[in-house]
Amino acid sequence: MDTAFYYFETVVELGSIRKAAEKLHISASSISRQIQKLEYLYGTTLLVRQAQGVRLTPAGELAARYVQSRAKELQRLRSSIDSLKNLDSGHVVIYTVEGMIGGLLPRALATFGEQHPGITYEVCTASTDEVMRAVAEDRCDIGISFQPYPRPEVEMLSSFRQPLMVVVSSAHPLAGHKEIQMGDIGDLPVGLPDRSFGIRHLVDHAVKADLLTLNIRLETNSIDMMRQFALQNMGLIFLPAFSFERELASGELVGIPIVSRALSLSTTQICKRAEVELTPSAGKLAAVIIETAEAFSRVA
């Protein structure tokens, strides 16, 4: 049934039997016959054909997760065998919060690339909740999240402190402050990420604990949009230091420590799927990311 599963996986990936046929250079009817074999084997419908493509049934979603999981296991097996043959090769998938792209993760990847030029990697940015979901569903090897809610399917490899700071442009009225309390923000315009971000979890908790109301001018699913909001002096934002490393070094943005135990104890976590061993290549990369993050945390 390997051919049927492969065709099914391609249809799920592209959302269309026609597109899958074009990619695989076979007829659409051939793909349909293979999927019908699977449906006959399991005694249920896996796909609903629609004018604009296909839709997975609940049984189809279970089958898709199985196919993806099996593909991941085959990738791990291939990487492990390569390592036994002393081949410095493999492929690693990383899901990370967007802020890590600001300097820390590229620096780790540059170091890793020099040490292991034969290993490739794929980097996907997502919110904290989405990173944890990707790790739990085994869609990646390594997850990097900021202040996540714990999940039983996710195992933490390392954690390092990254206090949340008030971040403003150098022209902002608060730019000269050495530290700040949440109550000092008053009615100043604020930019926040949406509720799928660990940053938002922390800020909402601090606001609720202090019985405050923020003047939220911007809500976004993009850390870069938040940085631009502060850079253009439209208001203040909340970020850990690694999320605006370049702007901090250039003096364009200023980070002000917040007098708040909850916000000062926030952490970045590097994690993997529980009860699943990292491939040798993923283990090597995770070690470099952890080392780079710990070095940055000490300097910060």
C-alpha cells in the first residue's frame, strides 16, 4: 500500500487530485484508484471531492497524521543510518517564535553551518502556541518558544531567562527611564501581539494582576510589525532582548526593564517531541542553539 499512501499524502499536501497528478506526472484517475483502495481497506471515506479540490473527512485527517508521522520516522531512520556511515548529512526542521530570527538563531545556524556543512535545515516562524503544537504533532525536530504553556507531548531541552522589557524608540518620552512599572504606562499607545503569543500571555496576566487597562493601538501576529510600530514612534511595545537585538545595538530602540517579578522571570524554551529521540543531525544543531542562547543570555 506504499504507493496509495504516497499518492494520498501528495493529494493532502496540494489539496487537489488534479494538482497531485500534475506533480507526479500520472493521471488523476490513477490517483483516485489508489485512494479508493485505501478507503476500501479501512471501510470509510477519506476524501470528499469538491469543485475547488478535496476536503479531508475525520478519518482522512487520522490517515494524514499517520502518513506524516511515518514519513518523519523514515527521515529519522535515514539520518541515523547516515550518521552510522560517518556521513555528516541530514535535514532538520525548526519551528521558532519570530523574535529569534532577529539575530540569535541566524548566529547559531552560521556556527552550525561552518561545523556541519552537509546538514540542511528548514526554519518556520510561528507564534508560541503554534510552535508548541508543531512539536506536539511531530511536525518538526526542534521547537523554540517564548513562555509557552506546558504540554505533556513536549519535552524541554533547555530554558534560559529572557525578561520582558518595555521597548520604545530613542525619541519616545519613556526612552530615558532606567526602569518602569506597568502603572507608569498610563494612556500611552501600546502595540501587542495576538493571544497566541507567549508575550501576550505575560502582559495580559500582569495587567490583570495590577488592575490596569492598556491603550492598545496595535494588535498583530507579526513581531516585525511590532518593531516597526516602535521604530516609527507610534507607541511602546513589549519584547525580550533577543527580539530587537539589532535595533538595540544601533540605538534605534531602547529596552527598559520592568519592575515586575512575573515579567522578569519569563523564559525562552528549546524543546522537542517527548519520547522521540532527536536524530544525530538535530541533536548537533540543538546543542549549538542552546550554547548560543546561553551565551546571549549571559551577555544580556
